[in-house]
Amino acid sequence: MDEEFCEVVVTAADADWLAGCTRTLVEERLAACGQHIAPIRSVYRWQGAVHDEPEARVALHTRRDLLPRIVARTRELHPYEVPCVIALPLVGGDPDYLRWIDEETRRP
């Protein structure tokens, strides 16, 4: 059952915007929950320059088969031209928690 689930990381410049986006994804049952960390410090290369900026980060817990919909929905909502949306597979966890993720997310 573990391989069915993933953690999806999304970052944004505005922590409040990211919390609202997370709420939308949870309300739409694309994710069971989102755990926020803010501020984080992102150092990255974009359009030939190195940037060092404060951002916020959320870890969404969801099913792997919902990843394409999460990517598409995040791209619709996100102010960045190319938002960070990456998925990390879950390799284990409390079976009851994983069952909860399954129950709180919709079927694709």
C-alpha cells in the first residue's frame, strides 16, 4: 500500500497565498493535508541569474495517481511561471495514516 502514496512539495513567495492554495487542493480532495514551513530560504538559478529569496514550502500528502491533477491545478493557480511542484514517494508509514490519506482523497 505504501507505494500508492507520495508527498508533493510546492513552494511560493507568499506564505498566505500558499496556505490558500493548499486549502483549495484539500477542499478539492487532491490532497488529504498540507504541512507548511515558512519561511524557508531558496537559492536558485533563474534566467541566468542566481537568486536568494525567502519562500514558504508545503508538503502535501496524497495518492500518487493524483499527482498529474495536482501539477495541473497548481500551475493554474500559481503566480510563478514555473512553480516548484515535486513528488517524493512514501516508502512506509503508519498503515492507519496511509488509509486516512486514501479515504480523504478522490479517485482520479
